[in-house]
Amino acid sequence: MEIMIIGSGRVGTNLAEVLIETGEDLIILDHNPDNLLNVAHLNCTKVQGMPLETSVLEKAGIGNVDAVLCVSDNENMNVMVGQIAAKLYNVPKVVVRIFNPENETVYQALGLQTICSTSMTMERALSVLGFSQSADLTSVLGYPVRYDLREVTDSWTGATVAEVERKLKVHVLAVASDDNLQLVSRDFVFSEGQHVILVSLPDEN
């Protein structure tokens, strides 16, 4: 999946880190060069420019993306860019971050997927994109251990356990599919729709 993120503040950066970890192709667009420093460490395309300008959006590659996440700190910009992406470029999935919940029904009537609560912004955006993940930190013999539940997406389909473990620096504990939970070998190949239980040490990720 190719995804464009509008805004590289805290929310945009956090989303980018999660999506890159899952193997998605990202384009991050922000008009503020200082904000782009937040994502300088990420292996993705970064574009500086005003997202409201169609020439900038086209240069960034909006015509080829599967989703646009408008998560800047400017609600009006998010909404306008979201409408441009949905109506002008027919982007299949558009998510718009807003700050005033009273406006939510109006924007949804325009066909926009909205996210409002700051604490739920990242979780909601990932859910709209079709990602499912949860994490739990526990203790084993006094040592912290992290368990993650991930849904297999397009980027994982066809990959082996060994490849995912090497790329994400985790260990695959089990795979759930068709109401069956199974332990798998390192040459097991993932299929879309499966759910994977991952285990790692907190400082590994």
C-alpha cells in the first residue's frame, strides 16, 4: 500500500514509524521544513510544499497513492486537502484529523473519515487503513517483555516468519487463522487476514 501523510508533527511522525515498520510505502508532505526534521530518520519520500496546491500534491505523487492521512495541526487544511484527495484525485481512503468534535458530523456528511480525540488519533487512522494492532507489556522472571498482535497486511503476504523476524527484530510466537492458533516454523509463509502474535524486548523496537 502506498500512503501519503499530510503533516509531520507528532501524530504524523508516529503514524509514519508504525506504517514503515509494517512495510508500507510512504510519502510525507509538509509545508514547514522544520517539521520535516521530525521524519528525517525515516526511510520514505519527504516533500516540502503547501499541500493545498494541486501542483505540489501531484509532484508528491498523489495520483498513485491508496490512502491519504491528513493529520497536520491545522484542521481547515486537513479538511480541504482531504476533499481534494477524495473528490479530485479519487483516493480510495482519506482520513482527516479535526480538533472540534462539533464539526465531525458535517465533515462525515461530505464523505470524509474523521479522527478527533487526540489520544485515539493514531489508533483510529490505522483502523481506517485496515490495520489491526495491540500491544501489551508484561514481566517474565522480573524482565519486561512486549507482546504485540498484528494483522497480516499486503506487505506481509508471502513473507516468511524468518523475514519478518529479521526485519522487525521480533519473534513470532504464534499465528491465528480460521479459528485456529498454531505454532509455526521460520519458513512459514504468511497469508493476508491472519493474525500474528509477536514477542520482543521493549528496547528491541
